[in-house]
Amino acid sequence: MTVSRLLTLILLTSAAGLAHGEACVVHSHDERIEVKLCQSNISIPDELFRSGFCQPEMPGQTVEVTFVEACPEGAFGVCRNAQVSNLPYRQDIHYYGVASDARYLQPACETQSQGRWEEGDQ
């Protein structure tokens, strides 16, 4: 996965939020790249959740979104208490797939999202 595509996904998902007590699994892929993450709400208003906050638009990618009560186990890393793009909302973002992507995701978590990176629950 290229750094620019990964950072684009991070920015798209950091602008997404979740309803209280709910999460969404976002799985996107094309012929070369597959990305799976789960966003778990901390403080985003319920009405914003299903009206588009877990609906990233990724041209050329097939995107599937599944709403769940909690993010599944198996993430290689979690960005805790991530701030949603210049808004007062917070969420936890769980990353699945290629663990070596943490070298890009951790700095983005800590600087862009003002979150706290944790090793996953694999």
C-alpha cells in the first residue's frame, strides 16, 4: 500500500464518526490494495453516525460497511481517542491487515488525530 493512499484513507476515516455504543467496520479493496478498519464511537452524536460518517467515498475502491456493537478482535493497532477532523468528537480506530503499516499509521494517529497509539489485540 502506498503511503499516500494509506494517508488518504486515514483522513477519510478520521472524518467519520460513530454512534454511541456502536462501531462500524470499513472494508475497502481494489485489485491491488485491501484495507480493513473499525471505528468505535466515543463522543459523536448519534444522528451523525448513520447519515454518512461511516460512509467513506473512495473512488475506484469497493467499500463495504458493517455496523457492529463493538470492534472485532485481531487489530494490529488501535488509535485511541482520535479527534475527528477539527471537530470536538473522539473515536477509537482499530486497524487490521498488514501490521507493518503501523509505521505510517502511528505517526498519523499521534500527530494528525491527536490520539494515542496502542499495539493491537492480535
